[in-house]
Amino acid sequence: METERLFGYSDTVNELLARYGVKFGIYKNNVFKEQLFPFDMIPRVIEKQEFAFLEKGLKQRVLALNEFIKDIYGDKKIVRDGIVPEEFIYAGSGYLAQCEGVMPPKGIYSHISGIDLVQGKDKQWYILEDNLRIPSGASYPMIARELCRRSTPITFEKNAIEDNRNYAKLLRRTMDHVNTGGHTVILSPGRYNAAYFEHSYLAEKTGAHLVTGSELVVENDHLYFIDYSGKKEPVGAVYRRISDEYLDPMNFNEESVIGIPHIYDIYRKGNVALLNAPGNGVADDKGIYYFVPKMIQYYLGEEAVLQNAPTYLPYYKEDMDYVLEHFDSLVLKDVAEAGGYGIVFGNKLTREEKEHFLALLKEQPRRFIAQEVIDFLDIDIYENGEVTPRKADLRAFVLMADEPMVWKSGLTRFSRNPDSFIVNSSQGGGFKDTWVMAE
Amino acid sequence: MAIISAEHSDQLYWLGRYSERVYTTLKIFEDHFDSMIDLKTEEYEDFCRKQDIPNIYTSKDDFSRRYCFDEENPNSIYSNLMRAYDNAIVLREEIGSETLAYIQLAVYAMNRAKTSDAPLIQLQRVRDNIVAFWGIVDDSIDSESIRSIIKFGKRLERIDLYSRMRMESAEIRREMNRFNFRINRTGLRYNKRKLAHLNYLVEVNALDYETIIRELETLFELEEDK
């Protein structure tokens, strides 16, 4: 594999990323700032066979999760059969009572899923997290690949790498598949959202219209985009990049000023597709994660191809006992948090902090999961003229149209701090391209 | 034909106006700065008066610095460039990443100029990027209405600025011809009576600059709205 050739272009590619405004937004002390997302030239490389294995497992997982959401808002067989305790459904913040009995167009709930994985030192892949609400990140490796190819075409001539710039086509296919008739739009909260670059870039690349809530209106049970001459154009699919609670002030959070009044009413009638479907959060709760291998068995009758990181639910007495006994070797995660927040490493707490945390854990066992700390396989980054190892994860994207499609790439995020496992961009992480080999 | 929302048409229009404001005020500033080198220290006062901006400056050096780079001053060239950026950043889908990049590059050049010990040289790069931006607007935006709204904003701003600076009638007539060519390609609704009046105003020998500016400002006030 020839990756050394890339090193010389690190500054050039990062300058080009700056030129094209490849940034993410962050609030610090209530002030919005745009930050460049540092890109490392050394790609994560996944061999063809290895990716075929991941692809199989990812499709299986997303199909099962989709069945789970359908079941939860429908018959609830999995609860009745005692596979998933009802406390994990109804107590979670992702469950929305308004979604009961609502079937989205073509029965698809999770159109775009971002599944986070890590690779252990034993080369085994583990699923860390399922993101089924509004996962972001695909745009970064897309544009980075474009610029790397421009910087050093010979690298791509000499290595047979799957072209990842087809993400926009996959996304367009996904949106068109469920479109109920009319334009396709990407609904953004606006430019002060952390992922605004992605919203605008995906709109440009898919040919969808980027809109905010004020540009859409529900009339006569249909959704319309109003153009500047006042003409109303029908909208059939909304790839919404705003959270469930802000989507429709008439059905969810009544204080939302970025949503579209009554959009959920017409969605319920099947007159518009919403990607991803509202209510998906019920399946990507960190507490539900524990049950995904059981779901795969339950809905598909198959063994899970991809393994979860070894996880314990303090909700169960035997798991609580284990967690208390092995506290120092575990990582504990607050199920209500995301973005790298709410994560506690047992061995990093002071005695006082530990006592405080254990009291909280005993009081609210449903609120936390505990996981074995996976000994990540470090991957190299190129920094200050040297190659040095860092922790990294992989966000793989699965899109569901008439069939599940796994994007042959992914967002590899790495920690810039040598002592940290936290890779999130909001906490200073950088990103890499992910090369899936074609031969 | 592209469909454009009222919000985005407004942003396209203001992108055109602010990009032109940055370009032309920089050009005028450079001329004034050159005059001030020869100790005509009152030049900036005249500049502020003509631009109809408050003279908050204490000296020619203070003016040179703050008029160009003061982030807190809404009339500074820096602030105008940031307004251009604010409008451009939400229009990636309409204008494309390649076009948007030139506004981004102008912002980087402005930030470099701000900390440079030779700011005028660096400010040239800001102008270069604005010129490149206009070039790529013509070259790469397929939709005539999108292209025309940006260029219409640019033309309107230029007549406004030239009028404020009391430029010669031939200059303003030339810009008015370009303005007339562009306005009907935008699809925007405007007051036809005011446009006819503007065309009359620029043809007379002694230009009534104040009325031209006022008519431009109220061009979108439709008769039926009153």
C-alpha cells in the first residue's frame, strides 16, 4: 500500500478543505464559532474481504433495528415475548408516544444509519453505537477524497480503491425511493448548526433543495415549498436534519420555531416522507444497544455477525454486581448523553468522585450502561512530520432504499490527544478518509 | 429552472450587494489612503460624509485601521465582507462550492491583511477574490435567475455607492444600462414607475444624487402595497 506519497500533501489538502469551508460549528461560552475539522492524510485501509464481512453484519444489524422500531410502534411482540423489558422502551428519551401506530412510507424507519465501530488489537471489530436519528459525517470523507485525488492522482492510480464519491447518489436513491411525489428537500435548523457544512454540501451534491422551516408550509394535507414569486411547489421527501422534538410545534415541542407546523400530521397520512422517521431514537438508546444481538436473533433468526463491545446493564442484578466488582476496569456511559459526553472511565475517578458516581448508579441503574474498555487497535496519523499512533473509530453508513446499501467508505475519527479515547470532533478530534479496497 | 425561496432570493441579492460594497469601498479607500499619505488628513472626513457613515475616527491612522478591520464597526469593510460571507454560506446549493470558495478566500485574505504590516498589499487579495467570485458566478451558475439576482444586487449597490461618491454622470449612466439589462432577468417584483424615474434621473446633466439614492432604496416598494 502506497500511502507515504500522501504525506507531502497534508498541508495542501488541509488548505483546500479550508478553502471549501469544511468546518463544523461549536458553541463555546454561548458564542458560536466555526472550526476547521483537522484532516489526517493517512487513510484507514480496509481490505475487500474484511469489508465484505462488515457489510454483511451492518446490513443485518440495520434490518433488525428497522424491524424493532416497526414492532415497538406496532404490535410490540418483542416486549410481550420478554426479549426487551418495557422499562427500556418507555423510559428512554427516544420513545415517542406520537409515533404509535404510524407506518412510514414503504415501512422504512432508518433510511440513513451511522453505525460506530472500533477495531480491537485482536483485529476483531466491535459495534460501539447505533445512530439512527440524524447521524452526520459522510460529507467529510467525500470531499477529502476529492481533494486527495486532485493532489496526488498517482496514489489512486496505483491503488485500487472503491470510489466513495457515490454517497450522494446512494442518498438520492434513498430519498427518491420513499418520495411521495414532489421535490426533495434537506431541512436544516440553519447555519448555526454544528453540521451545517454537511447539510449544504449534501444538498449541493444530491440536487435536493436546502431549506429551513420557514420556507415550507403545510396546506390541504400536503407540504409545499414557497418560491420567491409566491408559487407553491409540492414536496414529497424531507431529509430532516433537525431533532424529533423540534420538527413540528403542533405535535412535539410547542416552543420550536425551526419546525413546520402540522408536518407530522401529513406524514401520518402518508403524504410526505420524513428521513429518518420520527421516533427512531427508541432504537439507538445506549440501553437498547445491549439488546441488538437478541433482536437480530428474534427478527431475522440469525446470529449477529458483528459483536457488541462486552456490555453490562446495571438494571439486571447480576450485571450490577459485576459492575461494582470490576468498576475500575470498566467505562460507564450515561444513556441520555451523546457526542462523547457522559462517559466515565472507572479508573480515572478520584475516591470521592467514585463514591458519588456509585451512589448515582445504584439510584438510577437504568440510566447507565457499563462496557469493558476495548484495547483499540491504534492507527497511525501524520503529525508534525512524524507518524504516530492514535485511537480511532469508524462510522459506517448504511442507507436503506429498496435494499440496504453500505457505503464503501466511512468516517474515521481519531483522537488528537495521545492519552484519550474520545474521538468526537466537538472534543477536538480529527478525521481520516476510509479506503475500502476494490481488489 | 431553479426554484428559489423568498429567503434565498433575498440572500442572493444581499450577497451581490455586499460583495460589491467590499470591492468598491476598498477601491475608493485605496485612493483616499493614497491621498492621505501626502498629509491631506481631512480626506477621511469627506469620505465618511459622502458614504453617509458616522465619523467615529480620531485620526487618519485610526480611520485606516478601523474602517478596514474593525469587527465591531458595522460600517467597516471587514463587517461588510462578513455580511457577504453570512449570505454566501447559506447558498452553497444554489451557487456551488467552487463559487462559495472565493468568498471564503476573501475572508481569509482579510484576516491576513488585518495582522499584516503591509495591509494594503494583502487587501489587494481580497479584491482579487471578489473579482474571481464574480467571474465564477458568470461561468458556473447555470440558473439565469440565480445569477441575475446576485448581479442585480451588485449593480444596484454600485449605482448607490457611485452616487454617494458623486461620480460623474457618464459612470452612473453606464452602470444604469447594466442595471436595466439585469433587472428583468431576476424575476423579482419591483416598482416600474420608480425604475422609469431612475432612468430619467441619470439622463439629466446635473445629477440629483440624493434622489437617485432614495429611488434605489425604495425600488421594491410596490404601488399595490401602499
